[in-house]
Amino acid sequence: MTLRILSHSLQRRIAARLWVIWLVGCAAVWGGLCDSSLHAAEKLSVLLIDGQNNHDWKATTPVLVNALESTGKFTVTVATTPPAKSPDAAWSDFRPDFSTYDVVMSNYNGELWPEAVQKSLENYVGDGGGLVIVHAANNAFPQWSAWNEMIGLGWRGADFGPRVTVDDKGEVVETAKGEGPGAGHGPQHEYPIIVRDRKHPVMDGIPAEWMHAKDELYHGQRGPAANMHILATAYSSTDQGGTGTNEPMVWWIPFGKGKVFTTVMGHADYSMKCIGFQTILGRGTEWASTGKVTLPVPKNFPTAEGASSVE
């Protein structure tokens, strides 16, 4: 009788232990699933628009997508517009729903979008959405007044509006409409980027000066430039066909409740492969969406002595 009782007791203990092990295993699996779901939920959704450009968007869009998604922070959806001179019927299908994305990025420079798309983007940013402008995207839409407000400065003639530069003391200088040069650039070359606002979340931890890979250096851009916050500049050397002053390279502008982040670096795929460019792009995209920056500055970030690029 005693042996039978001990046997039953042992069986109950074994069963209890197996039950605990099963519960722990289930909890681990469930925790892993929840953790995976959480990480997936943490990713920011980006809508990248291309389709027309005076630059090779078919080569640069994949670089932009890879630069963002390789951080593990973003998922990117590409919306490609109809080609230039397409009939109205083709454009009637181009109606991106900006509201379903955390941030919008433009790699587009071409025909004016339909009015419904213009209003949709204005409402999206005005209501708190983020917009990121890359290089020639600020060349677009001179006839769209809200766009000009959002980008601040664009590829425009000297009569379009004022020009903004930074002097050697770090002070912002405004050149009146009609005075000085309009937009342009010299030959492509490597050039140093100077961070002007090291306290801004995007620039926090970025070296005060770093060398950017071969690229165009925009100068003489024009626009409303209202509420413009300059984050970085580059010296436009007269030896390189420039203006002899510090031109804005990275800036942001508030528009309603939203934020518009612009970098005029990124002429070609090789320019976009600069680690400095990709770091600023990722951090700027995150900040335009959330107002915070969690992406780190990589150890192989360029230095003042030399540029560095991804393979």
C-alpha cells in the first residue's frame, strides 16, 4: 500500500513539473512572438515617391530604399508616378494615401502633381506628418506655393525670392530677391560638411566637420526661406565654380504641425553611398516622423580628413 501511495505521489510531482515546463515553454514562445510583433510595429513606414527627375531616379531610389531599410528602422513603399507627358487618364490613378504612412520622401522632380495630390500632401504635413526632400526634389514645383513654403529654398532664379547663406561667424545672411546669383553648382567634387546646429537631434553626435563623397554642391538657391532652421552647410569655393560662401546643405522647416527635412546632397548613386549622407538621411527621416532620433552614428562615419562610403 505504501509503495502504491508513493508511486502516485511521484506521478503527481512529475506531472506537475511537466505542466510547469509546458507553461514556461509556452510563455517563451508567446514572448518571442510578442517581441517580434513589437519590433515590427516599431518600424516606421516610408512612402518614397519617384517616377520623373532630371537625375537618374532608377539608380538612386534603390540606394535610398536600402539605406533606410538596412537600419532596421523603416519599411519603404515606392510610389512611381506616370512618365512625363502622360495623358490625364494615367495621372487619375496616381492618388497616394499619405495618411497611411509615418513619413513621405520625395525623389521626384518633374511635372506638377494633380491638385488633389497637392492638397492631400499639404493636409498630411499640416496635420503633423513628416516630409523628407532629397537633392533635386527641391527643384520641383516652382508654381506650387505651399511646396515652396515647405522646402524653404529651391532651384530657382534670383528673381524668385531671397537667398540664405551663413557667414564665417556662423550668422545667417539673407540676400534680397534679385540680388546675387540664382541656383547653380560647379563640377562635382568631395567637400567638407560643417554642422551648424550640434544640439539638434539629427546632428547630435555627428562630427562638427566631415568630408562628403563626390557630389554636386548647390548654391544660390531661392525661396521664401521662412522659419528655416539650417543644420549644416558647405563652403562653395570659387575654385570649384562656387560662390565663395557657406551654402545650406541640410535644413528643416515647420509646416503646420508637421516637419519638412531637406538635404540637397545626393546627386547620384555614388553620392548617396556616402555613409555621412545615409546617416543624415536615416536620422532625418526618423526625426521628421517622430521628433526623436534613436539611430546611432556609425563608427565608420566620415572624418574631416576623408570621406567613407558603403560598398
